[in-house]
Amino acid sequence: MNFRILAATTGRILRQLRHDRRTVAMLVVVPTVLLTLVYFMYVDQPTVPGRPSVFDRVALIMLGFFPFIIMFLVTSIAMLRERTTGTLERLLTTPLGKIDLLFGYGIAFGLAGVLQSTLASLVAYQVFGLDTAGSQWLVVMIAGLNAVLAVALGLLCSAFARTEFQAVQFLPVVALPQLLLCGLFVPRGEMAGWLQAISDVLPLSYAVEALQEVGAHADSTGTMWRDVAIVAGATVAALVLAAATLRRRSG
Amino acid sequence: MDDAVSVRDLVVDRGRQRVLQGISCAVPRGTVTGLLGPSGSGKTTLMRAIVGVQTVGSGTVTVLGRPAGAAELRRRVGYLTQAPSVYADLTVRENARYFAVLHGRGRAEADRAVADVGLARAADQLVGTLSGGQRSRASLACALVGDPELVILDEPTVGQDPVLRADLWDRFHAMAAAGTTLLVSSHVMDEAARCDRLLLIRDGRLIADDTPDAVRATTGVDDLEEAFLRLIRASEQEADK
């Protein structure tokens, strides 16, 4: 790893993003618009005394899920573009290390994800009155980590896509099972054993559990930190696997 | 060691197709060597093998005394791909500055590389808004910004207007005079006369490896296009025997 090259790569990716104003606007606005929908869906639902409202429960998880899905998609397409326009092959003929490139993407889009979840959580707490026992900043931290996880998975998956059509279809393959099995629709403890087993190996399950811990406890808990460590570990594993799929030589 | 590149019995298959059928050739240091041949003859594959991004079947490629693709060569070799590979959503200057950092250079070198390919006035334009010829010059600036010892240029002059093309060739010779080695591919025969040495390949085989004057002398014609035709016919007759 070379810090000058890593910094230049991160800066280059952010600069590309900055030139694309419409994408920046959508990154900022879309999660907030979706949260608004969630708010009005649940605003009239009755609340069971002593339990968090349905909106509090759902919105908390959505704050983690939106950056995940959006950053996964943005990264898959960005990396596929590097491959199809020949810039990836060219980069690999320069002194740039594979890790410099992958970490550059992780940092750049991770920053974008943190910004996005900061804004979305501000709106959720200030406008829609989201109520969690724990700190808003823990929620932003976990959401930001989710964004970096999504970048890592996107970098890995783009290695298996030859075309844009294929890359886009990794979204339902990678993201939707994680959403279905993360414990939002059916608590993980109430699922059939084999579904739980699948849920146990999906990193988003741990991110959701960490968010639920923040929702239920005023202070950060050991379970939350363990979950955060698991998500971070999965992120690093995906980045290392992605580096292994980058070949300097090809046919 | 006077050769910047030496290729020995190089065989490359792409899919089931044999693209290079045992090529041996050399690129002397401090020269502009032209790699000529029709489209699909294997020029790009040979260049990719020299840069070290092509999986090779057999044979050896030695670049600046090291096996092609060695990590150390990445800071000593510059490569221009045939399709311009620069970021369309960055300006010319931003592209050049990024590639400058990758090669351990600074902003001044980046701005000079942009000016050297005649894009000073378009430096702050997004590459995506440039014409095809300008875009390929932006890509060229990024290949030259690190001031490499060996420069591999895949069809750098395609789509350039004649004045610019002449400027670029002057610049290639100035670089060679300063000690840089250049391997430049083209499918336009009139560019052959501008090279110090010529490599002619056809169907993955080397047909000529000589100076333009020697090619003219061997074939007894002045026009290089005609000379190449004769060489190709001669090699075909030999193959038929």
C-alpha cells in the first residue's frame, strides 16, 4: 500500500462523483424520500404500550439498509465501468497496488455513505421523531459501516459480471435475501432452523442486530460491538477476495 | 544490452485462436520502432505481452532486462491502449494529475504532459465532451506523464489531423533522441517511413524486422506499401512450397 496513491485514488473517485451532480443529488435525496414513505405508512398504526412503535422499529433498520443497497449498486457499476473502458487494465500496468484501488473505492464511497446516512438520520430523528434508546451517532456509524460493506461486496461481485445487465442483477441476488432474512419481517429466533443458518452467515443480519441493540439500550452493548466487529471483518474479507479476483494478466 | 525489448518464440492463444505464432524480434533502445500490420494481425496482442498484461502460451519477453510484467517495470514502462482509457467524467487535467501521482510525479509534470499533446486549451474540459482525437491525446498524455524509459503506443495517431500527427511524430523522435525507447503501432503504411526500425506482422507471424531503407533495398521498391506487399507475397510463396 502507498498512501499517496491511495489518497489520489480516493480523491479521483470523489472527483468523478462530484462531476456527476445528478447522482450526488439522488444519493442525498432518495433515502430521505423513502423514509418519508415509511413514516406515512406507519404513522396511523397502533402502538403496543411498552414496545417501540412500528415506525421506530422499521425506520431504524431502513437507515442501515438504504446506504447498503445504494452503495452496492453504485460500486458495482463504477467498477464495471473501470473494466469495460480499459482504465482498470491501464491502472494495473502502473505502480498502483490492487489494495490501493479497492481501499480507494471503500474510503470514497464509504464517505459518501456516511454523509448519506447522516442526512437521512437527521431527518428521521428531527422531522419524523424517530426514538431510539441509544445514540443517533451510533446509528450513523453502523449505517456508514454498512455502506463500506456494500462497497466491498459490490467490488467483489463486479468481478463476476461481464455486462451492465449482469451487474445490476447482482442487486436482487446479494441484497434482497439479506433484507428478507435480517429479522425485520420475522424475528430471527422464530425462523425455521435452516433459514436461521442462512441468516447467520449473512453480514447484514449482524448490522441489523447492532442497530436493534442501539434501539433498545441507552449505552452501547457488548453484543453491538461484537456485531460491528463481524460486519467489519466481513468487509475486509470481501475486499481481500475482490483483490484476489483482480488479475494483472488476462487472455 | 542494447535492446529495450527482446521477444523470443512468443506464442499466444486467445480462445481457440492462435494469435501469435512464435514471434522473435527486438526493439533497440533509443529508437522509434514501428509495429505495422493489418487490423487483426496481432499487433495489440504483442504489445500487451510486452507490457505484461497478456497471458502467454510459450516463449519469453524481456523488457529492460527484466521479464515482462515484473513489478519493477510498472514505473518504467508507459502504455497507451488502442481505445482511449481515461476517465470520461474527469477533466483532462484531473486525469493527467491522477496518472502523474501513480507514477510519482507532480502537478507541474501533469500540466506539461497535457500541453505536450496540444490540449492546454482543453485542459479543464471533461474528457467525455472531447472529440475522438482529443480524447486519444488525453490518453496519450497520461501514458507519457511518468516520463517512462519505454513507451508502448497502440495506434496513437488514429483520427488526428495531419498537422497534429506530424507534431506527434516530431515529439516521438525528440523523446527517442533523449534516450526513450518507443514502440508505436499503426495500420497506416505512410507512417512506416517515419520510424527508425520496422516490425511488420501479418497473421501472427513476423514478416520483416529492419530499417525502412533496408526494406526498400531488399524489395527494390521505394514505396513502403508496395515493399510490404512484395514481402507478404514472398512469405506466402515460401509457405506454399
